[in-house]
Amino acid sequence: MTRIPERPLPPPPESAPGPQWGKTPPGNGERQLLSGPQERGSELLRTFRIGAEFLRGFRRLHWVGPCVTVFGSARFEEDHPYYAMGREVGAEIARMGFTVMTGGGPGLMEAANRGARDANGRSVGCNIELPHEQHPNPYLDTFIEFRYFFVRKVMLAKYSYAFVALPGGYGTLDELFEIATLIQTGKIRNYPCVLMGREYWQPLIDFLRERPLAFHTIDPEDLDRFYVTDSPEEAATLIRDEALAKFGLRYRKPPRKRRFLFE
């Protein structure tokens, strides 16, 4: 066998920096957080910043009451049938006495918040700082914006007794499966997960049945916790019955604000 001689690599230019461990170029916020080890001082300051963002969210959302979080794409326009479905869902949830919580952006998030406003219900938006798509919609009674995705996702889960997924893309799927994982692992209780739009979601359910369930990477109850429907009324009735009967939720006055806490 002929051996190929090894050729040494050319030396780097004098101006080239030394080897560094980092997955992304220097930046701000979440990108820099996920780019590998940083200087200890900056890591400590970032930890305080994240903690302050959690505290700000807890203080703002402490008064919103029992919520139902509605996930959905920001990319559907007002004239799309899914927008009308989202608006009906928001209205039905509000009529049941729940606060409608969304990501606060346009598209189907706006539709759900708008439906809550139509029904004279409460509407909350937890927005995320992004270069596109995520401008807050005009149908919000309470609005808060976050720098970090994971902080926002905690807020969307913390205050809700049920979750509704309208059609959406990566973000909606990420949020939906994170909730499913939290329920599966017992981190949160078995709250209802409703998928609105049978035509849109049924192929996903079929995939979960034919692949993860068939290969025993999930259990039958993991799949059964998804309720697929086209009816906003059916979804709202299911949510009401589950929250009131199974989890003992009761209607009551919101907690009082404390002046010494600057509330």
C-alpha cells in the first residue's frame, strides 16, 4: 500500500486569533449565553439579569388569574380560516372565565387575544425580543416582553391550567412538545392539551402512533393526552371540565396588591 505523505498545514496569519471555544460569534442575550464559556464576571452578571427577568415576569403576571395558554403561528393573516378559528377559541375560553395567554405576537396569537377581547375577557401576551414577526398585537390587557426564550416559556406554562395549539411551525411545535414532556415526566400535572385543526394536526398524531408509539419510545397515555378537534366550543368545554373537576379550580377574587412591595 502506498503511503500518502502528510503535508503540514500552513501557519495561520499573524492577525488570526488563537483557538477559542464558542458556537456563535459574540453577541447579546441568548446568543451569547449559548455560545460556550464566557468570562466569569459576565456569566455572573448574566445570571443576575436572567433572575431579574424571571422576577419581573412573576410580578407582572401574579394578577392575571387562571389562564389557558394558546400557541399558534405568527404567519397567518386575518383572512385565513385558522385566524377565525383562533378568534373563536379565544372567545370561548374567555366565556369560561379563563384569561387567554399567548405569545403576544401577530397571526394566530393575535386571533386568540382578539377573541378574548370580543368576549370581554382578559387577554395576556408574553412577547419575545426578535428581529422579525414578534410585534405585540393590539388586543392585550397585560403585556410583558422577554429577552430569553426559556424565561418566556416558563411564564406561558406557570399560570395555565390548559394548553391549546393552533396550527404553527417550529415555535408552536417546540412549545407543544415541551408541555407534553413536562406532563410525561411529572413536572406539571396532566393538564389538557388541545390541538385545534384536525386536518393540520392529524398527520402528526398518525406519525406519533406509527413511529414513537410503535417503537415504544412513548406510551399510549402520552399520545392520548392530545385532544384533536375542530370545535372551539368542544375545546372550551373540555378545558372547563378538566380544570374544575380534576384539578379543583375555583373562581375567586384575585390576590390583593401590597403597597410595600410596590405593586
